[in-house]
Amino acid sequence: MSLLIRRQIPIALVFITALLIMMDYFLKLPPLDARGVSWTSPVVKDLQNWGVILTAFALGFGAVNLFILHSRHISRRTVKQWPFSVWLLLMIILFTVVGVSYGATSPEYSWLYNSSYFALSATVYSSLGFYMTSGIYRALRARNVDAVILLVTGGIALLKNAPAVAVNAPFVVSIDSWLNAIPTTSAMRGIMISAALGAIALGIRTMTGKETGFLGRLTEAEKGG
Amino acid sequence: MREKRGFWSRLEDIPREVLYGLLLIAFIIPMIKPIGFPVPVSPETQKWYDTIDKLPAGSVIMIDFGYSGGGEPELGPMAVAVYHHIFKRGGLKAIAMSTSIEGPLLWDKAMAEVNPSQYGAQYGVDYIHIGYIAGTETAMAAVGKDLRATTSTDYKGNPLDQYPIMEGIKDASSFDLLIVFTTGGDQSEGWVRQWVTPYKTPYLCSVLAMMKPTMLPYQKAGQIIALTSGAQAGEMEYLVKVPARGIKSADVMTLTHLLIVVYVIVGNIAYYGKKYSGG
Amino acid sequence: MDLGSVIQIWLAALFTVWIYSIAFRDNVFFKFAEHTFVGAAAGHNIVYAVDNIRRYGWTPFTQGATLYLVVFLLGLILYTRYHSKYFWLSRFPLAIMVGIGIGLSMRATVTAEFIAQIISTASLQLVGVDAWTAFSNLIFIIIVVSVVYFFVFTFPGLHGGGRAVIPKIARYGMMAAFGYAFANTVLSRFQMIFGRLDFLMSSWLPLPGAMMVLPIVLILLIYAMIPAEKRPWPKSS
């Protein structure tokens, strides 16, 4: 009984939900309403709206995980960490209080966002550019044929991405266009077709209970089932 | 005792601070003293521009403001230039939503830069934002199936019924064009799966330059009309005749990219020099 | 410019400089900015979670869609995953989310990423076009087929012997693609760096006092980068 509720019903829920959504897309199952719309259509519409709300609930996971982790640091007074943990939790609280009480698009919240989160997020992602530069200098070596191909295509694309070079050396643009349209697109298409096959296989395995990653930790009895 | 290192070995192991320092100089010099390198317009940017330009009056555009703050320096200028174009062209309805959680605030930022009132465009009449909708592909599918069932308010929480722009807007079939600015592969590809495939909505896609290769197969298969990267914002600004951050970056991109090519060459010379000279 | 905007620019500028400092050495200012970033990101998620629940759930619920009560309950149940005994309850809402995700992606993946891509590849002309186009199209088809072979036919023996040429072509094709992707990644990252430097130079440095504070900020950063045991004060950070 316990196994049925804990493992089989969630898998059945996945199967039914996914099947309903696919049926609504591919088939027009009777009974139809006066406008010729299948019964699956409103059901799927509701399901999708439910999905939006459930995802919104899931957005809080990050904060909960951080609270758990950093509360531990604070209670254990972890050296060189706990004052930062206090600050981190304060930031979560500050954002939440301002955003929820004034509104997510209010000028107050917008001010807070622009002065901290936006600036930090833009800078954090851009800082990878520095590491990449050092990686380029130290690791991009023409050691074998594979690496030479990567270097040559990358080098041509780099030159094309420099606007002044693109204007003054049209042949670089022509070579880049070919590299972009033929080898890059074809290789990416091959990867896409393969990944699509993989995604379909994974979907079917999850629907049939062969893939149970979403269930989280499993007890011994559940693993056996 | 310290081992004596040869020239090639020292050249290969230049401290990262030197590499970063030179890079910073390559960034800063053209910012202090602009050179004014020209911006070449690529066929895809031209195609994007023409697609919007040739839309019949009254056409409705769905715009996904789906980039994050991290991608704003690249995609922000592109989004701003495209909005300039839409308003300049006139007679178009731009309905925005966000599949990125930072989208609504970045949209506000972009609108402050565009200043739609200079073109006589009004919120709720010519443009609107219906908010961030969680769930990525679920959100796209939900809005495509029935926009009003998913949300009945705009991003500020005001009822959609009070805005003239929303009259007759029901689902994906109400839109004549889909424009996406995004930093997420889930989003750029998701729109192909949830809108282009079932509803055949014409699709203009602008992503981070690094995401472009993954989107090329869709473009080749005709699922995307024009694919640009945010780094091509300068081209769009040139076409729309509103020079801003995109054009400004042309000088910087030229110098920094040439520096990177030099790094690759010097790095390889050092590697082979060390290999054949024994250090 | 109003005081609020001035403070906003100052904060954003300091955070920008502090984050970039990690490229040189770890320091206390970077750690402070880093923790601000993580906290702000988590807080921002909560704010928009509440906003979404309110707008897409609570509004229809107050207008009579009572079934949304079930969704709220399911949403709350998601958090039982943190409970050692009742964690399994969270599987029910998760199952619905996973089911929706699989249904939505599978139904369109078949058409958009499998059939459409095969049709597009198969429609490339090898005859009736100029020699260069025919050659390019041939290369295109060979790379697509080789890459699919590389990833799908992974049974033992299929990548060796006379067939080894297929994965080799696939690898060369992918290396060309990765080279192109690498160059574009450089472009993306440099655009981002430009965006931040442009902000510092166009918005912050023109502000009164910024030019004077910049060297102080840099000196403090360099000081903070010196290992604790080597600096006179404070001994530990």
C-alpha cells in the first residue's frame, strides 16, 4: 500500500498528465463541444495554468536551501563565513520585505534591484570573460588536427566579430559565413537530432517509471519496486 | 634552489594579471578616445529589420523579454533598438511578457531608455507588458492556448480588460509575429516548440552570441525568420538610426578581439618554442 | 539627478569593482559582494513567486475558480521535501510538473527537432545547383549523418575499424562548430564587460567625488588581497 502511494501513484500521475497533453496536441478526442473543441482542451488548459503556479511555488526552494545552509554556518560560527551568512540572510529578507510589501515592479523595489542585484548579476557573468582570456592564452594549443580545426574556425570567427576587420576584409566575412552555414549548422543539427532522440527516450522512460530521478531519495523498498 | 626558466617557458606562463591588464587597456582606450570604426550590417539583421518594416498596419507582436541582468549588457541594446524600430514604424501593437524572472524590471529599464512617448506611443494602447510568467515552456504553452485564462492582469496587476491593446487578443493565433530576446536556451528553443511548431507564428530570435550556434539549425529549417545576437545591436541601431550602446561597442570589440587573436598566436608560439628548444 | 539615483549608481559601481577584483585575488570585498548577489537572487525569486501566485492563482481564486485551492495545497506540499518523514508527499505536485514538462516537450520535440530537421537536411539539393553549393550541401549532409551516428550508434565496434572514419568526420565537424561557438562566447563575454565598464565610465566616474574615491577603492582592494598573515592590520579577515 505504502509503495503504491509513494512510488506508483506519482509515476501514474506523470504518465496521465503527459499523455493528456500529448493527446490534446495530436488528437481530437470526442466528445467535442459546440465549437468542435475536444474535452482534452480545457483540461490541458487548466493543467498548464496549474503548472505555472506550481513552478512559482518552487521558486522558493533556493531561498529555503540557503536558509538551511547559512543558518548552520551562523549557529556553528564558521570561521570567516558566518558574518557573510548573516548578511546573505539579511539580503533575502530585505528583498522579500520590500518586494512583497511595495510590489515586484514598484519604484522602491526597482531601486533596490538596480543598485544591487542587477549590477552584481551583470558583473558576475561578465567576469567570466577575464578567466576565458587567461584560458585562451594558456590552453588553446594547436596540438592535433581536432584542435587545429577548432583554432582555425574560432580564429576566423574572432576576426569576423571585430567590426573593423569585417568591414575592411570582406573575405573573412565570406569564409565565416560558410563556416557558420555549413560545418557549424550541420554539426549542431546532428547534435540536435541526437538530443531529440535522447529527450524522447528519457520522456518515455520517465512516463513508464524506468527513470525515477524526480522522486528524489528512494527507500530500499521503493528501489526494489 | 630556484630552477632557471627559459624565455619560452616564461612567455607561456605570463602572469594572469598581465593578460587581464592588457585586456582592460584594450577595453578602456577606445572608450576614452573613440576611433569610430564602421559597423557592417549583416544580411540577418537586415532581414530582421525588413520583417518588422513590412508588417501590415495593426499587426500584433508578442515580445518575450526573456533575458536576465547578466545578459542585459548584450541584449539590452538590441531590445532597445528593436523597440525604437517598432515605435518609429508605427501602427503596430507590441505585447510583451517575460519568461525570465528579471524580465519585467529590465523591460522598465529598456522603456526608460526608449522613451516611447517621443513617438507618441501610449502604454495600454500601443504597447504593454503582461508580466513574468513562471514555468518557461509551460508558460509559453499556456499563453499560446489561452492568454486570458493564464493572466487577467498586466505586470503592474491592473486588469487587462481596461487596455485597448488587449481587445481581441485571445491566444497565439492573435499574434502576427513573435520576437524573443533571451539569455536562456530553454526559452529560445521553447518558443519554437510551443508557438512556431503548433501555431506557425513567424519568429524573430535574438540571443546571446554564444547561444547562436545552437539556434542555427532552426534558422536553416525555416523555423526562425531571422536570428541575431545581442552583439549585433550596433547594426540594428544603425538601421533604425538611433545610435547608442551597440555602435559605441564597435571600437572596443575590434581592439579586444584583435588582442585575443594575438594571445592565441603568442600562446602557440610560446608552446612550440618551449617544445622545440627544450624550455 | 536625485539623491536616490546617485546612491544607486554608487552602490552599483562599488559592487561592480568588487566583483571584478576576484579576477586578481580573493578578498573580503568580493566575498561581501558575492553574498549580496546570492541573497538578492534568492530574495528576488521569492518576490516573483509571491507575485505569480497572487496574479495567476489568487486573482482567479477570488473570482470563483475554487479549484485553485487544490493547486495552492499542492504548491505547499512541494516543501515537504525538507521533512525527513513526509518528504514523499512532495512527489505528487512534482509528478504533475514533470508530466506537464514531458508532455509539452515530447509532443513538439518530435516535430521541431527531429522531423523538421531531417526534412530540412533531406531537401538540400546536390544536383541542379552550382558546383560550390552542391559541394557545401554534400558536406552538410555528411556532417549531419556522421554526428547522429557518433551519438546514437554507440554500440561496441561501431566506432572502430573501417567505420572509424564516420566518428572522425563527426568530430571534425563538431570541432568546427565548437570553434565558432568559442569565438561567439568571447564576443558575448566582452560585450558584457563593455556594458559594465561603460556604466562605470559614463554613469559613475562623472559623478562628483567618484574620481577621487576610485583610487581609494583600488588601494583598499589591493590591501584586502594581501594574505592576512602578511598585512599589519587586521590579522584575520
